[in-house]
Amino acid sequence: MSSTPQELARQLQQQFDQRELFSPLLVQGQPLSLAQAYGVQDQLVQLRMARYDTGLAGLKIALNAPAAWQKAGLTEPVYGQLLDSALLPSGTVLSMGDYTHMKFEFEVAVRIGGELSGAALDSVESVADWIDAVAPAVEVLDDRCPDKSAPDAPTLVACNVNNTSVILGDWQAPVPDFNRHITIRSHGSVIEEGNVGKIVNPLESVYWLAKAMARQQRTIAAGAVIITGNLMTVRFPGAGDQFTFELEGLGSVDFSCVS
């Protein structure tokens, strides 16, 4: 049975390619530890970089709300990695036939100005000094869970937290705060509204990520794109759906789906 990180990564990619539903990853009949899961994730990302002749663009934060990571039996959020080839522009048209079960999350993206070590951050507020641009972002995921059930946390981490791509709006100058109104429209009609500051503080997300990476003796690269956590209701689209995600003062993202 597959047991090395490389073998497990190939197994996961094969499942994605064949659009198979999730099954827990096991090593010698036992679930992976989180450390093992991140090792498999690294190998999966390396495999995809070679396949698509691309590089790393940045990182994603998932299960960022306490209720989310506690439900998964964790003590903190988790992260995944973003590929250059997975960053798409506003106006992107997605084909639902390329996914097992497409879904969207609506987030704030930040770009890191210089190589960031968790040791350089003495407070959440100090993160602002490292951000050189912000943008609205929509993460596109392929949910392969049976009947919308959640996979075990290590398998979720190992499969790079279901990421397939990120649709980005235009980069904007950094802002002093994230007390920003959110509007989501479908076919021109408002379907949801909220406020970034009351849901996810992007500075807190990046602070956690930098500290988590530091525990692994890693830094966040200069120029890295970080999507900082879901803000609104996760959407499962249908063919023909059109969406606009707008952040007050920070632009918008438009995208649509075809069969």
C-alpha cells in the first residue's frame, strides 16, 4: 500500500484526475498526522508544478474561523499552496465539466512586499507593514466529499485543501483597515452582503500563517499572494451562473460558469 509522501501525492493526483470522491489517506492503516499531511501536500504541489511547468505564487488559509477548525478536530487553521498557473483574472469563464463538484469562497487577497519571517512580527498590527497590495479574490475549489461531508483534516491538508485556482481582481494600494462592505451579486441581483472587519481580519490571518510557517523553519516569499480566508456563504454554482464579488474601495471580481 502507498506509504511514502511521494506515493501518497501520486495517489491523490490520480483521484483528482479520475474525479474520485475523497477517501481518507492512511499509512500502515493509520490516519496521517498533520506533519505527514503537509509533507504529502509539498509533494503534490511539486508534482503539479512539474506537470504544468509553473511555480509557486503564494499560500491560502483555510478553516480560519475557530468553529471551523474546532469542528475538524484541530487547534488552529491550516494552509495550502497556490500555483502561478492557478491565478486567473476577473472575467474568467469556468467550465463545470472540469470539476467533480465546483464551489467558490470569497476572500481578501494580500501581496507580501518582502520576505516575511514570523519572527519579524511582534503583533497582528505589524503585519500591515509587510503588505504592499490588496485585492478581492474568489477561490475556486473542487469539492470531492461524498454528500458534501467533510474529509478528515489530514487528508484535506494533504490534497492542498481542495484548491484549483483563484480569480483575482486588480491589485490596489494597501488600506489602513478592513472595515469594508462586501456585496455579492448573481446575475446582477444582490444575494449577500457583509463586512470584512466583522468576519475575517486579514492581518490576523497573515500573522497566524507567518508564525505557523516559522514553526517549520519557513518564511513567506517576497511577492507571495495570500488569500486570507472565506468571508461569505460558500457557493455551489450551476451552469450559466454569473457572479460579482465587490469589496468596498478595493474593486471587484466578475466570473461565470458554463457546462
